[in-house]
Amino acid sequence: MYDYVIVGAGIIGLSTAYHIKKQRPDSSILIIDKAPGPGAGDTSKSAAAFRVFFTNRVNFALAHSSVEFYKHIQEQEGFDLSMRYVGYLFMPDKELMENMKIGLKEADKRGLPYKILDPKELEEKLGIRTIVEGLEEAEIMDAENIEAGILIENAGILMPDRLVQYYYEKLKSMNVEFAFETRVTGFKLMPRNPLGIEGEPFPWQDTRVDAVIVNGDRELQARKKIIVAAGAWTPFLLEPIGVDSFSRPKKRQIFVIKADTLEKKKTLYAKGLNNEGISPMLILPNGAYLRPAPEEDAFWTGYSDELGRPFMLEEDPVPEERFYLYGIHPMISLYLPQFEGSNPVSMWAGHYDMSFDGMPVVFEAYESDLIVSAGTSGSGILKGDGIGAVTAALALGKDEAELFTGETLKVKWLGLTERLLEKEYMII
Ligand SMILES: Cc1cc2nc3c(=O)[nH]c(=O)nc-3n(C[C@H](O)[C@H](O)[C@H](O)COP(=O)(O)OP(=O)(O)OC[C@H]3O[C@@H](n4cnc5c(N)ncnc54)[C@H](O)[C@@H]3O)c2cc1C
């Protein structure tokens, strides 16, 4: 019997436990995961790029506080997360530019720095072809010229396994317990006022979640709350007990391209854009991105594919080389001709846990027995600490969560009934 039982030892389960423990050091917590260790789900599949830049104000606040906290871990606590402030360089088409203006307004309000780069600078510093009009490939792909680049400076890359290690070590020192290689197979439902009749609970009875069922038969009870933070698996865990998590998995893939020519190296080790002497995360107009991976002398490439691909879960997602060849390669080599003919040396796939509006979904079900924290929508690492703070606040019965930046967020803004409805356009 624990006070809190958390399903999922990804970034969200870990940070939630951390925030509960910080506020209630005496509470007992068990974190369950089917994997052999922490962070082995989508947290380990992440590109682990971070940015304080969104169009939804809640996402913006979550990102701001989480990134500040990670910076504190790295700089004040001396725990190396390999954070490198390389920046995010957006090269928006006209439609994205309109949406970016919303985020830029919020950045101005918060005093966060960004720079506008002209096409000449993009060409000289990064080898980007900004004029594509007239090229046959551009016409086929309906690709536009790049008018400008917007460099978001409070942004960069980190190592997700280091972040997981930080929380894991902290939680162990706070006496949080872990049950790995333990699969949650269901939830036991009981009437609040049992009558002792076989077949309970009946539809007319007020029902509660009594326990988490693990490995098919063992029951684990929580004195206070059961918290489901199972990432892309969340809907499949909750649907059998009639709870809609309003989130669904979508496959996302990463392909590693070596900087194996002088031209590609010039792009990877671009000078004069940040203090690191490394290319920023490059977001091309058509949705393809290149994330610098200097420790591998490579770029990780991906694509924010929305339409045309199914919402579905693959237990062990397999990357599709065809997706790179016909999806990503033509788009990156249009704007960065030095990548023409580049083949991936390795690749992997995972899932985004997509909510309907791109903002996390944090709510209670079965009155308040069960708490759901899902819908990280492709930015759960960079918003992870903030989402954990909000989930912990709900678990502790608070209306507001205090974030690391000192900002407060109303928990109900992330919920279902009084949600702050603002579409997030910056899902990458
Ligand atoms: C290709 C890719 C690139 C990404 N890039 C970025 C990025 O640049 N920046 C960023 O911020 N985010 C990025 N993300 C998103 C980020 O990785 C996720 O938002 C985040 O890791 C979600 O964390 P989580 O804790 O919700 O889920 P997870 O890390 O998946 O954790 C859920 C855990 O639940 C466990 N679990 C599931 N079902 C059960 C069960 N039945 N019983 C027991 N345990 C169970 C799983 O084993 C898993 O460990 C990326 C994701 C992908 C796939």
C-alpha cells in the first residue's frame, strides 16, 4: 500500500513524483514501469531539443519554467545534462510566419531573445539555398523561397538520458520506490458502497478505482491517488475502464546523417550564430528539421508529419527507410543541396502522444481516485518539469501549480472542463 502509485517511469511520471515528494516528503510513492529501467519509453527516443517558444500560453509557461529548471540543474547543481544553447532557427513559410507572430509576442512579453536573419546570412553561415523558385523539385513539392530565418535563442539540445538520471537519483534519495519489468494490465473497479452482491459494481452504483492490476493478477492499492503517466500507451490503458485521455499516439522517426563532407561540416559547425559554434536546430519551411548532434559529428533529421499518417501504436516501432528516402531527403536536399545523396547511418522511431490541441491533458477521473497526465504532443522533455508540477498539484488537491520560474498556472487550464483553448501551432 502506497500513498501514490504512478504508472510510467518516463519524464512525466518521474517529474510528477519529484514534485509530490518535494511538497509532501513523508508520502510514499511507487513508480511502475514495464521496462527494465527509467525513461525507456518515448523519453529515450526523443530528439531532446528544447525551446522556450510556443503559440499556446500554457505550453510557453511550461517550457519556460522547465528549461530554467534544467539550466539550474546544470549550472547551479553541477549535474551535467549536456545542455547546449544552440538555438532554434525557424524558416517559416507565410502561413507559419503568421502563427509564429503569436509566439513572438509572448517572447517579447517575457523578454526572451530572438534574432531575424536575412537570406544572405542563412546562405553564408549555413549553406542554405533560400531561392528555390523555378527549380523543378520545388515546383513538384510546392516549396517556397525562404524569406527570413527567426533564431529563437533560448533554445537548444540536451541529453534525455542525463535528465532521466537526474530525476531517478533524486527520487531514490527521497525514498521513492520503483517496480520495473512490471506491466499494468488493468484497474480494479469497486463500488463506493459495496453491497456484497456478486457482479458489482453495477451501472447504477458509484464506482471507484480500487487498485492497479499488474502482471495479470497482482493488485496494488493507492491510499491517495493512482496517477497514469504512461505516454503513448495511456489511451490503451484507460479505454477499458471508460476513460478518454483525449490523446493518441502518432509515430515519429529520426534518421542520423553524418557530416561526412566539408560542406556538411560547415553547416554543422556553423560559426557566428551562437556561443557553441554549432548549427542551431534547423526547421525548414516544409516541416523537415535537422537537429545538430555534434558528439556524433552528425545531424538527426525528422519530419513533423501530421496528415496522411495514422494515429496508432506500435509496441516496438520500426523506422521506415522509405520515409527518409521519399519523405525527408527530397525536402532537406532542396534547401541544403550539400545533403543530396546522404543516406542515414542509423535510425529509430517512437511516438508522439498527441492531444487534440497540442497542450498536455491533466485531469481527474472516477471523482479524484485517478489522475491522468498525457498529451505531451512531442515536447514532453522540454515541458517535462512543468507538467510534473501541474500533475503533482492536482494530486495534492491544489488549484494552482507553482512553476520553477515563480509563475503560477491554474491546473484546470490543462483539464477538460475549463481548459484554456488555444491551438498550438508550433508542433515539430
Ligand atoms: C522521435 C521523437 C522525437 C522527439 N523529440 C522531442 C524533442 O526534441 N523535444 C521534446 O521535448 N520532446 C520530444 N519528443 C517527445 C518526448 O519524447 C515525449 O513527449 C516524452 O518523452 C513523453 O514522456 P512520457 O513520460 O509521457 O512518456 P514515456 O517516456 O513514453 O513514458 C511512459 C512510460 O510508461 C510505461 N508504460 C506504458 N504502458 C505501461 C504498462 N501497461 N505498464 C507499465 N508501464 C507502462 C512505458 O514503458 C514508458 O516508460 C520526441 C519524441 C519522439 C518519439
